[in-house]
Amino acid sequence: MRHRRSVSLSFVVAGVLFAGCSHAAVRPSGSAPAQIASGPLAAGLQTDLQSILDRARADSAFPGAFAVVGTHAGVLAEYGVGQLDWAPSPRPDEHTMWDLASLSKVIGLTTAMMQLVEQHRVDLDAPLQRYIPTWTGKNKEKVTVRHLLTHTAGLPAFKAYDQITHDPDSMAVLMFNTPLDTLPSVRMVYSDIGAYMLGRLVEQITGQSLDLYEHDYIFQPLQMRETMYRPPIALWNRIAPTEVDSVQRHRKVRGMVHDERAYYLGGVSAHAGLFSSGHDLARFAEMYLNGGILDGARIFSPDMIKLFTAHQVADRALGWQKPNGTNSAGHKMSAAAFGHTGFTGTSIWIDPERDFYVILLSNRVDPTRNNNKIGRVRVTLADSLVSTYDRLVHTTATK
């Protein structure tokens, strides 16, 4: 946490002001960019956001995007660019809701697992069969909870089960019965099926459905009112659409999860299905940087953060991804940083050494998943923001 003192000093010297951690008190509504803080640090970060996102939109990397950066104390800068769709539509703002895709694995699932481990209801090194005895098959008795969280269980990445069945119960049976490809610990293969099984574990231990558990113990305490599975139709006009599905659903997907397996599971799965906003994800990141607590709501302890965000294998922590010099963290995040991406064009990176987070939300799959320009945008944005942050924090701290 070596930058924490410098950041606090920069707030005083640069005149950066916050109205507490409740964004509702400081964020204006509407589509115009909001300068949440004042001073050179906030202005420099705002300039980076606008420049990079404007160029990306002009390059057709996405129809629209929203990015927010901040510290444990609140938002430093945010910016919405483009439109919710390529057709005439509103500009994204902090309350626009996005299909998080695989960010569901960390915002929902990993947070739930951290709580259950802290409560001693789950042992990371226990076999999954301790909790789900019916999960049987060759070598499955060797798979631990840790294997599943680090994607080293030996499971395949995914299977196109949506081409076999559209029935939720049948889909669940296929996911549950997927055999291992290899023994555990042989290799790291990022697996939606492994995340799905951890979601089943949460339900088995808590006696609640995954969506209800996450609402009751994560999103509601954090006042993340725009974070949910299966958003009601009344909210769809605030949700950025994703892909034109010409194969199965025969429509532009909006308000329903983009991931086909999650969709046919009924819209709720640990690997995909969550929708959220920049406003809510900023609160989530600030909770992590505050040691697991925000506005009096304790989600888990600082010890759980250290445990789950420490490097495990390859570029993985427990649930979270770590910087490796080639992924979406860019080249300048500290070794303490952790984050994740979502297939639809979403990403979050939290750097506790700097006391800094970067969130980018987009619908790069609108109208097609074949648009892969988001990869360059993520790296450019992370590198530029970290460089500006370091430069201006250092400058104001030494004055």
C-alpha cells in the first residue's frame, strides 16, 4: 500500500474534493460527462478517458462505452462515449446497464466464495465432492475448490450445449455431467463449466439460488441497485444491446444475457448473466480498496482480499486474473493488481498498491462478436491512466 499516503496528500494539494463515498450525492444524472473531482489529477484522468474512448468509438471498437476511475475515497473521473446502439440511441452514462458476461465470475461468484470461505463453510482444498457428492466421474474426486477457482480442474473451457438443448433442466444436466479432459493441476484452462459448478456449490451450501444469495449478501448491502440477473423489461431501455443473434434467438439481444449457455439455463449462472452499471461497479471497487467494507457494510475481511487476490498459477489468483504483461491490465499495473474481463466488452482492474481502479464497460459485440478491437483499447486505457495517475500523484506529493 505504498501509494496510499501519496494519494491522500494529492487530494489536499490538488484540491480534489469528494462528497463521501455515496456517488448519488456527487454524480449528476444525464448523459454529459461528469467531473466528479477537481484538480490536476482528476483533470488529467478525464482528458485520458475522453481522448482514448473518443478515438476508439471513431474506430468502431464499440457503439458506446462508459469508463470510470477512482480510489477508495470515490470517483476521480468518468466518461460516456457514443450511443447505446449503432442506431440512434442515448449516450451511455453511469446508470447505463451492461451485460457483464464473465465479470459475473468475480463480481458475483468470487465474492460469494470469499464469504463462504471466511465463514468456514467452504475449505479451498477440500474436494468439490465433499459438498456435492453427486458430482461423479473419472478423477472428479481429485478436483478441489481451489482447482475450480484457478481454472486448473481439468475441465474443458466450455461445450456448445446450446446446440443440443434449449431446455434449462437438460442444459443443467449436461453442464453438471461434463467429464474432465485432464487430471487436475495438469494445465490452466479458463472454464465456464468450472465456474458453473462453483455456482452450484454456493447454492448447495447456502440453500439459496445464486441470484438471491448474491442480492441478499452482496448487492443489497453495497447499495448496488443496478446489479442483477434477469433485469425486468421496464429496465431494458437503459441496457446496452449486445449481438444480433441470427442463429437461435433471431433478434438483437437486449436485456437478456448474451451468453447462450447462461441464457438457456434460465438467465442465472455463475459464469455469466449479471448486468450492472458504472455507478455500481465503482462502489464494488471502492469496497475492495477499503478492505472489504463500504458505507458501513462489511462484505468480507482484508485477509480474504489478500488470500483471493494473491497469485496462484499462470496469471490466475482465486477467481481473479493477475497482470502478466500481455493481458488487459496493460504493462504498468502493480503485481498486487487483480481484475477480469467479460466477452461482451467489459473489464475491471483494481490496484491496491496504488489505491486505484479502472472500469471499462462497452458492448463491443454489437452487432457481431467478430469485432475484437476492444483488446487494444483496454491496454491503451490502462497504461495511459496509470501513467497519468503516477505522474500527477508524485508531482503533487512532492510539492
